[in-house]
Amino acid sequence: MRPRRRSLSTMAGLACCLGVVAPVAGAAQRRPVFLSLRAAPVSLPYGGGTITISGRVRNATTCTLYDGFDRATTVRCSSGRFSFQRHVPANAGTVPAIWLPFVEAHSGRRHTRSSDVEVEVLPYVAPAPSVVNLDVCTAGPECDYGYAYESFPTWGNVAPDTLGDCTFAAAANWEQIVLGVHADPTVIGFEFAQAGGTEAGLAQTALWSYWQHTGIAGVKLTGLHRYFTDSNDVRNGVRAYGAMIVELRFAAGDGFAQYTVPASLHDTVVDGFTPEGPLVVSWGQTLQMTWEQWNAEATGMWGIGIG
């Protein structure tokens, strides 16, 4: 008996069917290939923000974003395109924070990992305080702006007036810096007069005595620690106390920060320093002295104790 033969048309139909099925099965197993990948923006301010990671891929059905914070998000990308949005947290450090997310494309059991996308979050950089001739520097052993961003009353003294209640003004500035006490200028003026102060000023010992026994703006002095006035003591004293009371002795025509002053004694507060010199508070402002001025004019410096 002769075997039956399939017709040519039937065989052609099978070949046609096989020709359609075989390529589809093969395509599903091809390894995904990334054609492009980008993040926007690639740099964020210190507070962080939202970025978009997008790109094009071939031979993939799904794409997964790994963001570096133990989070993974998967989307379909069989169209050849993908896009993710992510919130990047704030940078609490002092150097740029680098974020390195990546995408993994999948096709059946095959997958491809993209390269990392680099995104930086900038650190917070405070603007320099408005101090005339400020020596701009980075915080460290030689640089501490102290309270240069804070505003202070003039206590009746306007630069470069060295007359009057500079002793009590220094005490009031010290209390504001160290204790957060914002004294009433009228009270400071009254207490200065009560202590024996005049337009010509007040003796240093009279300041200490009144502050100890009566109090200034309701605060009494309980400890007084005299320091040397060299630069190391300035830096150590500011770090230990937050601010120090300083007595300066001016000769006629001396420079005090950006001012030229008459011969006199003057009390101020030192609460910071830069490589250029100390930062002092006087006449309602922070002043940048030079170490040369300081070495020629500083005659006494005290750490204050308050019980």
C-alpha cells in the first residue's frame, strides 16, 4: 500500500505557521539592550527634590528602577521606552551627596543592568554675613563666624562714638549672645547711670561690681575669669564661653575694624574669629578686626560665669 503524501499546500501552510511562531519565541529570549539613559536634573539644591529617570531599551518587557534607598519600582517598557520619578532627600552634610540609581531591563529569564546615573545633592552653604571687610572662610580651627548673622541694638552708641555706656552695652550684647536675653535699651541706660556711668564712661571694676551685686537686665554675674589676649586664647575662649568681654585701649587715630577712633578705652564682645582676626560686637554690628589691631589694642579679656 502506498503511503499517503501531504499536499504541497498543507506543507506550505505548516511552514508558514512555523515561520511565524519561531521568530516570536526567539525574540522573547533575546537579552535587553539599553539605547539611552538619563536623569533630569542631575544636580539638586541642598533640600533635595524630584528627578525623572528615563530612557530607551530594546528587547525588554519590564524595567525596574533601583534607587539606592532599598526601593525598587517596576514598569512595563515593551514599547521601548521607560520613565520613573523619584524624590531625592535633602543633604544634611557639608559636602555634595551623590545618588547612583540604575535600571534593570527584563525579557523572560534574561535581564540587563544599566550603568549608574549620577545625581548630586548640594550641601547647604550659608551666605556670608553682612560684615564690612569680612575675611570669608570655611568653618574650622581658624574660622568661626560666631553670631555674625545676629542683629544687635546700638545701646545709644553709633560708630565710631566711644563715649558713654560701652561697658553696659558689651554686657547686654554678651547676655544676648550667650543667654538669649534681649534687654530693653532703656533699662540698660538706666542701670548704667545707677552704676555711676557718665558720658565719659564707667570704670571696668564698676561694671563687674554692679553686674555681680545688682545684675544687668535681671542677670547677675557669678564668675569672672581673666584670659590672656593672644590669638590662641581668643579662639579657645570663644569656643569655651561663646563670647568674651574685651577691653580695648585706643591711641588717637588708631584703626578699629574699618573705623578710625580717638584715644579712649572701649569695651566690646569677641564672639568669633577668622584668619584675618577677631570678630567683635560693638555699636550694633559685628566688626572684623585684624590681628594687628587686636594685638596693639586689647588690654584685657574675660570669660563670664552666670549661675
